[in-house]
Amino acid sequence: MKKIILLTTLTLVLFACNKPLLKYNSDFEGTWYSEPQYNSVMGVFVSDELVFSGKEGSYQVDCQDTCSTNLCECTGKITGTPEINKQHTIIRLNSQTPRTFSLDAEPYEQGGSWYMEVDGKKYKKQ
């Protein structure tokens, strides 16, 4: 019984340390594309996509940019509630299969465009 109470308390403490991403910094809101990188397996350039809108977020990986103005034919997608840890170093998409991202640089403006750096990749706001 003590173990159950301890685990429950620990879980609540861990979740209490996270804050909704857009409540912390509204500059994250929007659609972000990573810089294109050549995928030798697919034989094309691909980008990753992060979307933060309200209480929802999504991450798509290895998307092609040959469809039109949007990315397409992504190899995977995760959706969930975006949160940021207390230290502002980790973004988590809280879903059935939570995914964490290392936040290397928060959104910043440069030359009239917005950028951020996540998991070692530079993303540009669309």
C-alpha cells in the first residue's frame, strides 16, 4: 500500500512540474518546419514538422516537401498535449506514446522570420 501511495505521489509531482507550452510562451504557436536534410534511404530531401495550436500539438517526421506548400508523405506522426518542463529545456507531447524533445533555443526572430532549435535541428515558423 505504501508503494502505491509513493508512486502516485511521485507521478503527481512529475506532472505538476510541467506547464502547458503555449501558456509558458505563446511564440511557440504555429507550424514549424525543420531545415531540409537529404534522406539517403528515401532518396529525397525531408523535413520534420512541429505544430502547436491551443492545447494540441503534433510532430511529423521525414516529410517530403514536393506536394505543394505543405509537407506530405511523412513516415510518422504523433499528436498530444504540448508541455514544457520547469527548467524550460524539454518539450513533451503528452499522448498515449509520449515523445520528448530537447529545447535548444526558444523561438527567436531573425531577419523578419521566426526560428527555434529542437533536438539539434533548426526550425522555421511557416
